[in-house]
Amino acid sequence: MFYRFVAKIKAFELIMKANELLYISLFILISSTVFGQGKGQFEFEELEHNFGTFKEELGAVEYEFVFKNIGDAPIVITRVKASCGCTTPGWSNEPVLPGEKGFIKAKFNARNKPGSFRKRLTITSNAQKPSQYLYIKGNVIPKVKTVEERLSVKMGAIRLKSKNLNFSKITTEKPITKSFEIYNDSDSSITLLNKFDGPKFIRIDLDTTVLLPKKSTKLNVWYNPDHNDNLGMNNHSVSFYTSDSNVPKKISVIARIEEYFAPLSEKEEAKAPKLLIEDRLQDLGNIKAGAKVTAKYILRNGGVEKLNIRKIDTNCTCMTATLDTYDLKGGESTWLHVTFDSKGRRGRQTKSISVFSNDPKDPTQLVSMKISVTP
């Protein structure tokens, strides 16, 4: 009895599915008969909505664009794509018949998006105009962040934005000083002690001699980029001491250094060395995990005076680079050999190598390689 009962239920489900398909087919047939070869047509009440000015704390704001189908066939919306991940679209899922209304929703998340914005919604449908655009815009007033939010790193009684103090890209022309906010999170005054652990080409001081309780000042980092083996990425670990604790405050001073060359006259520029690199991007195909593969790049001096390759710097410890010669007369060439070791790596790999030279116009040049590492 039980098995017969289950069989009847399955048969009933099949009949219902068949009826559903029949209804859909009838809808398509009726639409084709009644509306012929016509097309639906959007008529929006507005194509752009202005949310105005509002606070970031409000979070998400939402608006519904209403349209009427003024065509002579149903409109079926297949997709609505936003120009930004901060905007979430929605739309009428059912066909919108002639004379009826539908909607497109736009939800904008203002969190971490301060300032003015204008976002686009692209509607894809079977309408007479297959692609339709809508826009939302507004201005977000930034949230006033707390000290803890702005300066999230706490070391003893002081706060900083980050332990990594980044100078970004600088040249060897002259020493640079960059300032970073430092905050006294205690109820007592703090002084910077005359004690520092780090290289001689870095110095640290404060804008004020004494850092008052619950107050900010500037931590000034003086950096001289003209030091040994300085070209390329530099990461220096340094420590400074303050009166709130005997424990050192450890930070990293980071900089990407390039050699500085003074402007040249036309005559000097015509004689200057010129680094030319052939086949900068090489695809080395597939290799098995644990295997090594080598790329070879031709470096040529396209200038007159002697070209000196200052340094070869790879962006990964998985690579080793060798150069046949570091000095090239005008017109001479040499080979740069770069070996990639796939040990411990999987999948698609893209690696780059920086070539530093005395070419005054283009002293830092990149070459790269692509490799697929298979198990």
C-alpha cells in the first residue's frame, strides 16, 4: 500500500509540472498572438535620482525607479548590473505587460564611501531599447572616527595608525622627513627618550617636547636614502623609547628608492647611456611543482656612454637572477638569467624583476615572467 501511495504522489507531481509547462507555453502563445511582433517600451518617471547630502552613519539608502510599459509586448528584465559593488540592484521578476508598471531598485551602501558619488545601473531586457541606464547620486558626509578607529595600533600608552611608516617612492636626491600622527592615550604626559635602535640614516623626533594626555602630535621620521644597497624596496626595523615604559616601540620604515639624476642638456642627453630590454614579458608555460625554470632577457645599451647595471632586484625569494656583465659600452648587449623555483608554489604565478641602471631617463625598468605550476 505504501509503495502505491508514493507512486501516486510522484504521478501527481509529474502532472503538476506538465501543467506548469503548459501554462508557460500558453502564455507565450497568447503573447505572440495578441501582441504580434511588437516590443515593450520603458517609460520611467525619472532616469536619475539624487539622494542629496546624508551622513555615512546612515549606512544604506534605497530608491525605487518606477516605469510603465508603453509598448505593445511584455517586458522581461533579464539583468540589472550596477557600476559599483557598493550598489545592490533589484527589479520586477515577472513580465511587465503593456500598460502595467514595474520597478528597478537601487540600494547604495555609504559605509566607508565618503564624498560625492554617481553610480550607474544598466538594465538588460527584451524591450525595444535592450539596454537602459539609470543613475543614482549624492554626497556622503564622512563619519567622524574615534581615536581608536583612526589610530588602531597601540604600543604602551601611545597610539599610531600603523607600525609600518611608509615613505612610498623616493629618490636619492636628498634626505626626506615624513610625519605621522602619534597620540597619548594615557592620563599622564609622555616624553620621547634620547634612545633609539636603528640605522644611522634614520632619525626620529616629536613636534612637541612633551606629549600631553589625550593629545596628538607629529612623529617625524628623517630618512637619508643615500646608503649602501639602497635601490629598490627597503624595510628597516627601528625602535624608539618613551617615558611611559621601558619597552621599546618597534616600527618599520619602508621606502622604495630610485637613483636621482639631475636634468640633462640636449647634448648630454644625446650621449647618455640608454637601457633597452627585449621581450620584457615571458610566458614560460607549465612546469611541475618542485621544478625550476629559467627565463633569459637581452639587455642592450642603446646610448653612447657606458651603461652600468646598478642592481637586479626580484620581488620573490623564489627567484635568483644573474647577469653576464654589469657594464656595457654603446651598442653592447648582455644576458639576464632569472631562475624561478616552484617549490611550495601552486597555480598561476606572475613574478617581476627590477633592473636598476645609470640610464638617466629611465633608471628603473621591469621585466616579468608567467608560469603555471601543476601538481
